[in-house]
Amino acid sequence: MLRDPARRRIIKILGNQGKIGFKELKHELGLGVGTVYYHLDMLSDFLTQDKHRKYMLNDRGRLLHKLLKEGSLPPGLEIGEAFSHRLGGWLFLSHVFAKTVRLWIFLPVAVAVLVLGAFGSALARLEPVFFFYFSSNRSFEGMVLISLFYWIGLFLLADATIYVLFRRRGGDLQLFACLGLSALPLALFPYVYMMIPAEVSWISRYVLLVLQVWTLLLVSSAFSFGEGLRLDRSIVVSLIVLYLNIALLMLQGRLS
């Protein structure tokens, strides 16, 4: 929990100021709505809110602040931080998602990733259905539109599911930017598919499986940073979306 410097800053700010509102805390940290909610969620055992919904430390939080102020950190904290950040950086692109608060940069990049995947699908004659691809005879324009439709649908479905389950609002643009970035592995698959020789076309199934798993991890990370959910809750939402995707394909007769 203490491996992230932003969470240590929150403890320090609350310890020094006593209590603070969400907007003021967001301004102090310089992070996006979803990212701040995420860190507050991770620190929930050490925080409480007053009747005006301002955040402050509880008894455990005040003890933690005292330990941090005295420099009484666990000996392996810095080593653990380096390892976890490297692993998270590769699997969850956590360092990238943490910067999506800069919407003027990452919204265009997210749209570019979705367009890249849409055009790749059309060129490879592969129709995407969320996490899966199927051969299709649709027109080029139809393939592009349906690819974009599914990812916009994923955004709307995830936003609604997160609200129903966790009553989390705000950060919609950041969530869209994060989901667009999380689409990168599957956006690249059609281009990999076209490069694989027909004699060994079976390889594409295993490539797709790896990219599906990676995308599922990235989508979970997108929910964490876009809507401020802990990763365990984000994975639950991702699995709900995946199960709905499979159910839709079974209803369409594409999976037996």
C-alpha cells in the first residue's frame, strides 16, 4: 500500500492539514479524478470522512502518519517498490495510465489506437466482437464502424456496471482514454494475423489468446485509473464484461 509515492503524499497531506475535501486533494496531488479515487480506495482502512464528506485520518491513519514522519518505513519498501513498478509497468502499463489525466495528449492517442484496430480488422477481414475476432464478408466501411461500435459499447457498458456496483461517478473522459489505450494489443492482432503464413495459420489462435489475456489485464488497469477502483474490483468488472461477451457470442451461435 505504501509503495506508491502518491499514497504516502495523501497520508502526509491529511496528517498535516487534518481534513481536506476531494477537489482540494485532487488539486494538491495534480492527478485525475479516477486516479485520486483509486488511491483513496487503497487507503480506505486508514481514512474516514466527516459529515461534510471531507477526508481525514482515523486512528490507524494517524499512527501511520507518525511512523512515516519518523522515517520508520519497512526496510524492504524501496526494493519492493522497484520490483512492483517494473512488473506493473509491463503487465498493466500503470505508468502510462497514471498519466492519462493529460487528456489533451491521451484522448487523441486512444482514438488513434481504436482507429488503427478498426482499419486493421477491415484489412484482415476479421470482425471484432469485444475480445474475439471472426472471419467476415462485411464491407470495408462496415468493418471499421462495427469495430469502433464495440469499443464504444464496452466503454458504456463498463461505465454503467461500475456505477451500479460501486456508485463511482466522474472521470468518464479519462476512462475512455484508458480503454482506448488498453485496446492496443487487440488492435495489433489483425496486422500480426496478416503476416502469418497460411501454412501455419494455427499460430494465430495462440497469438490471439496471449493478446486477449494481456488486453483483459489492461482493461482492468483502465478501470482502476479511469474510475478509481482497486485492482481486485476492476478485475471483477473485467470478468463480468468478458462473461457477457461470451454469452453474446453463444447467443449468436459463434461459440458452441
